[in-house]
Amino acid sequence: MTTIHVSPDSNLSEILQTVQPSTRILLEKGIYREKVQISVPEIELIGAGAEDTIIVYNDFAKKLDERGAEYNTFRTWTMAVTAPHVCLKNLTVENDALSPETKGQEVALTVYADDFSAENCRFISTQDTVFCGPLPDDLIERYNGFLKDELRAAGSERQIFCNCLIAGTVDFIFGCGDALFENCEIRSLFEVRGHGYAAAPAHADSCRIGFVFHKCRFSRDPRVPDESVFLARPWRDFGKSSFIDCEYDGHIARAGFDKWNDTERDKTARFSEFPGKCEGRVPWSKILSAEEKTALLNYFPAASRP
């Protein structure tokens, strides 16, 4: 594997477009204020520490482009990973636009790729922090001609986040990917509009894995009130999320899950916990069996989990 060193004075975005597969990029300490896309496979992007190496930008959904069109959620990313076999380590990816109540969604990381992993990283924004692709089928069709083809890719995409911090307010982990969050801190930030939501899955009925939170701690900033945040709500029918051996601070609502406004997605959502439900959970959530827990975790290769 080829190794190159990059400083904050460099153009990281340009470097990422010109490197060859099987390259390790070591980022020096500092702030990289730019929008970056990783479209070359087999790339390792390694910082000098999550608090010391920060890739940050500030696009937001209601921002207008050069044609006067709104950016839309799916063009606001600070980093987009669109190639397989990419690994991030020891860095922060942030969208610091803030004020989503007026600016709309603000994505930090978007992943349209299989065999993606992140270790010891921080992903920070407000609404819609981390998108785990692919898109729901209806949006793949709707955004034809609006989003680049690589941002509309379909198919099964397996993603792993280990020992990471993911922070946001509303639906800040969302999408249709098969994603494992292991030993992560899922931190809710203060939401001026009231309730917050950690996950917003949109998996098709055929998806058997969905989002898996394993040994995660759901924490909060001090201003977040008790029982003001739901673990998940289904962005589409059949959204799937499992919460295994997780810890919850007092900001997590006893109901645990929300059906998404005035929909009837409580009839199709697939939300489950292990080893059992907390008191007060909605009746339409489930308890995983030990066999189901093992099957979910074994879906993610042990070699890819630090």
C-alpha cells in the first residue's frame, strides 16, 4: 500500500480525486475546510486524532446553487464516500452550518459504498448527520438528473462504525444501508423545535439487517431535556433498527420509538431491542431472540471490526 502525507495547506479534495487504489493518506493535525469525495476504492484516510484532524464544511439543504435550485439534503455532505473498501480512522467530519430549523438538513458524512468502515472518528452536525446509503428506491428515481449517478447507486451496502461519536439532533443517522454501530457514542444535541430522533431508517421490506446498534451509549448535551429524544422513527415503511446491549441516558423517551408524524408506519416498522424492552416501550417494538442477535452481528465480518 502506498502512503502519502497531507497537511491542512494542501487541497485534500484534489488529492482524493487523483490517488490510485490501495493508498493510505495520513492527515496532519489541523482543520481541512473543504468538501471532499472519496471515489477511488481501497483508500485509508487516517487523521492524527479525532479532536485534532477536522474535515469541515457548511452546506445546507435550503442553500441555493448557481442555478438558483436548493441544494436538497443529499448535496449538503462534507464528505461523500462513493467507492468500496474505504476506511476512515482518527478524524472528525463535521458540517457546521447550524440552525437546521431555518436552513434545513446538514449532512456531515454520506456513504454510498460497500465495505466501508470508520474507527475512532467523530461525525458532527445537527439534522441528518450521517447518511448510510443507498437511497430509498423512490428517491433514486426522483433524483435522476438532479444527483450524480454515484449518489443514486442502488444495491446492498455494508458499513461499520466502531468507537465513534455521532452527534446531531433530528434523524441524525438515516438511510437504507446495512450498518453496524459498535461501541459508539450516539449524542443528542439541543433541538429548539422540541423532540429529537437518533435514527431514521428507510429499509425495504426485503432488507434483513438494517441498522444495528451494539453496545452503544445514547448520551446528550446538558440542555437536552429528559424524555425528549426517540431512538428511531421510520423514514419509510419497513425501516429496520436493532438496539443490542445499549445504554440510554434520561433523554431517551420511555416509548423509545415514534411512528413518524401522522403515518401508520408503526404497522410496518421493524424496531427491536436485546435483551429486553425498557419499561414503557411502544407495543409495536420487538424483543430480539439470542439467535436473532447473533445473526445480526455475524453479518458484519469480524475482520472489518477493530
